Amino acid sequence: MGKRLGEILLSRGLISPDQLEQALQIQATSHVRIGTALVQLEAVLLDEIGRCLSIQHGLPQATPDMVREDQQTLGLIPREVCARFKVFPLGVAGEAVKVAMLDPSRRQAGEVSFAIQRTVQRFVAPELRMMYWLERHFEVPREPRFLRLPAPTQRRDDRRTYAEPTVAGSFEVDVDLDDELVMLDQYHADDLELNISVGDTDEHVAVMRPLDLLLLRLQEAERGGAVARILVEPIHPGAAGFLLLGVRNEVAMGILGHNVDERRFRRLVAPLTVPSVMQIACRHRRVVLARTSQAPLVTAIARALDLPPPGDVAVAPVVLGGRVVNLLVIWAAEGKTLPDGTAEDLSRLVHAAAEAYARISSVKP
């Protein structure tokens, strides 16, 4: 097996071991490719990623100057095929179609060739460029994990171009939170003690599967995506919501949820700059339980995703490398409470998830 992209970048002196470690952490928790993570860290330029991908795969790089905007070229591959396989047409060479590919393997090329009924000439492209080209020319929206908040650029640095959306690719929760958030902001860390009171009721919903089973499966997980799926599995039919969000800068981005429109959820961007139980969980790195009235942002997210209104809410942060990388948000059915011990169980669960991410990405938990 050839060298990995990170190893090639290290060997050429383009990144440091610390930068690679940080990128592996982002890759494990946000499910982007290592090159994308390094660009998001501003550790390396896209052109350098492209050159190293070319070395890794032994294929030519698809560069921006090869992109043609005429309909004849763009029409070489149907939009649906481009979106499905993450490929982009560059032109023709004899009887073959020149194709930029995110996955330039022979198997993938064979599937694309079968779909368009033409021979394919392979070119490799970095993930961010591919997402940008598909969005700009075929209106295939990028998910928030492929976007980056604007940052100063270096000379000849085109990261800003590939970070900003070209079509509407995300939506933010739009709800008037002022009244309830003022009330919520009166709570302080010393008052929380892991909980915002969930009220007194004898009616409970079992929202946790046997914890030992979940912990065992996390110990066996081999990919970040497997960790995410374990965290949002339906625990009990009476539990209404299980969402996993990625945290980057001051926003939470949809990653995976149970019984939600996945494409829509992956476009969701929720702010962490306003007081909310999600913000508190991030700031204090602790599980937070809240009554419905104290979790208006979670209520707004549920409404935006057409999910049932939440009852009591729990937010559990996954902490890796000293920072919050994921938020697990669960809630009971409307009018119901979470069972006793939920905070303790969730604390163990997200700690095990952090250990799994650390093992997968070789980053200290």
C-alpha cells in the first residue's frame, strides 16, 4: 500500500507533526478528508494538497485552469452522476472523457464509465475544490463541514475562494429566542451542577440502551462515522430525538441524527454565540439537562427538522484534544422527562466516544 497523504505532506516538509495530529482529530469527528482538515487549519495550500494527491495516486492533478464553463463540456456527465460519484467533467481526449475525481480508484472510474457509457481518463482533485466545482457549476450544495469561516489569506492562497458558498448551501435556525434566553443566561456554572432542574414527575421515558453494550461497541469502532452512528442509535421508541452535531469555531453543524432528513440536517448551522444549553455544555464541557422552556434553540432545531416537539433535553459534549468536537443532543417526548441517571450515563458515553475518536485518529483524548 502506498503512503498516506499525511505522510507525503510530512516527508516534503509541508506540515508539522502537530498540524497532522490536529487534522486527524478534525477528520475523525467531522468526516472530512485529511487534506480538507489541513486546509481548514490553514496549515497548507490547496495546490500543495493537489500536488501530493497526484504523487499518492500516480495520476495528474485537476487544476482550476482545466475547468471549462461551456455547456458542451459540463454536459459530458449528467448532474446526477457528478453528485453521486463526486466527479467533474474537464473535457475530452480522443474518445475518453477527462474526469476530475474525488476517489480516483479504478473501481470508481469503472462505475462512472458505465454510468456515462464512455471511457474515462482519471484526474485527482482535492475535496474542497471538488465540492466547490459541483456547487458552482451544478448547484450541488456543500454541507457546512466543507465550508470555513472567512480568514486572512496569504499571497497566492485561494482558500477563501473554495470556502465561501456559491449557492444557498446551508440554513440557520430562525426563531425569536430573546425572552427565554435572557432567563437562561441567569444560570451560572456553579449553579448548574450538571443539571438545570428537569422538574418533578413520575413519568419517565427510557432513553438509554444498556450502557455496557454501547461502551463495548465504541471500543470496537474503527471509523469516526461508526462512532457517530452508535451515538445516535434509537435507544427506546419513546425517546423522540437523537442528534449529533459537529462543533467548529462558534457554530454547531448537523452531522447525523436518528429518523431525520439526513441531507437537510447536514445543512443545518446553529449558533453557539448566544446563550443556550448547547453553549453552556460547550463552555463548561459538562452534560447539561434542561426543561423544554430552557432549551429554545433545541426546540427551534426540532421544528426546523420537522421533528416532534421535545420534552426534557440533554446536551452532552464530546471533548477531544482539549476542545469540544461534537454535541450529542437527546430529548424525551413532549411533556415527558428523562430518567434518573441520564447525566451520568451520558457522561460515560461521550467520554468513551472521545476515547474511540482518539484511538482512531491517534490524538490524545
